[in-house]
Amino acid sequence: MNIKHSTLTFGTALLLPLATSAACDTDYAWIDKSCNHVSDIWNSGKQDLYLPLWTHHLRFAYDQDKIDSFREFTWGLGYGRSRYNAAGNWEGIYLMAFSDSHSNVQPMLGYGHQWMTGPTSGLHAGIGYTAFLTSRADIYKNFPIPGILPIASVNYRQYSLNTSYVPGGRGNGNILFFWSRLGF
């Protein structure tokens, strides 16, 4: 399967219904509430451009030969919509694709929430989580898998520098993933 095609199909199939809350009409109240919330972010949020920057493998978890085999510069791009809610916290939805440690394309579709401190008109910071679907060539042959990870950010107005920690053991995980987000 063509990775670029599957990434586009994967993201389009999940993001297009968000344009209308009519797509949220189910027989389950909790699904309706979550769907309406995501739809509200899509419709009332501002546009975001995501730029993956770096994947740092924590050196204590890997042999030097393994570190040398990894690609840590993470090229890619993403699009999302986000807003600051009534409590002043950031929430957003996004679709991003980037080069993983083995130079394979890794798509990621998710929702993020951060509790913020500081004025959003200037320097502010946040900590929270992201819940997402992703796929990797080395895990289930690109079959979509869910995940939840912690995220943190330092922001200046509409620009943010973000990181997430991917836990793991010896020889896997233990990664800091960095990306930037520009709201417009």
C-alpha cells in the first residue's frame, strides 16, 4: 500500500466529518458529546501549521550502534485547528506526518489538551496530553494504533515549541519528540 495515499485517506476519512456536528448524531451520549467537542474545535478554532523538528533517543536506553542507525532529524508537516477555551487552556486537533527513526513516513491524527499558565498574548507555557492514532511500518505493518502521551510547550503568542515523551525500555521508546506549531 502506498504510504502517502494511506496517510491522506486515513486523515481525510477522520477529519472531514468534523466540519459539521450533524455527523455526531449517534445513540451514545458520550460519543455525541466528544464528537461535538471536536467539531466545535474544528469550526471555531484557528488554523495551525505543524513542523516536526527532532526525535531525540535518550542515550541511556540504546547502544551507540543503534543510536548511529537512527534518523533523529524529523522532516514532515502537519495541519490542525486549535483554540484557547473559556478556561484559558489550549485544545486542538491535528494531522501530521513525519519521518520516523527508520526514515519511514509516520502519520499521526490526534487531539491535544494543555493546561496553560501565562498570558496567551505573550509568553506562556502548557502541560497536558495528546490522544492519537498513528501507524508505523515496524509496528503491525502500518495498521493504525491508538496512543496517549504527555505533552508540554513553551509558547509566544501564536508560536509554540512542543515536546512529548514516548516511554519505553532498553532498546525501545525513551524518546523526546519535538515539533513546532504556528497558528494563523
